[in-house]
Amino acid sequence: MNLRFIAALTLGLVAFAAHANGSVDAGKQKSQTCQACHGADGNGVGITMYPVLAGQHADYLRKALGDYKSGARNNPIMAGFAGALSEQDIADLAAYFASQQGPLIELNADLPK
């Protein structure tokens, strides 16, 4: 194989991987609009119709935002917001909210084990 081809392929894969991975810091900066409904750190604002995003898996968040953007998930409000996001924006937001501490659920100690 041609050494230039291998070098170009390697650089392309590195660039793709960098693009595919979101940045927590960039996601935090881009999350201003999300905060009105989902809270400053993604733990909600006390209204149950707005889901908690903190601690969700990044892949789930990316899929959800992508589905809102494409129309596969039907929510006019989220479709409007997601429609303006680039793939990198989605990756960054997903990385940010996934990195946040989600709500802890207390287990009932009285339940049988």
C-alpha cells in the first residue's frame, strides 16, 4: 500500500473520532437554551414533563436529539431546538449532560434481596 494513503486514512479516522466525540466544556457552553426546561446541570426544574438529562448515557442523548432533529421523535418544541444543532453540537451536549451527576434513587432497605 501507498504510505500516503495510509497516512491520509489514519488522519481521516482521527479527525472522524475527534468529531464523533463530544466535548464536555463545549457542551456546557452550548447548554444555555436547554437550561430553561432541563435545569442548569440537567437535573430538571421540578416540572415532570421536562426530563432529567443529567447522568443519561451520551449515546441515548445523541440518539434522542438526532431523532428530534430528523422528525423520528415527535415533539415540536424539541424539534425546533434540535433542528438548529449540528452533529458536533449534539455530541457536545450529550457529553456534557452525560457527565453530570444525575439524581440518586434511594433503595428501600425493607425489600427482600
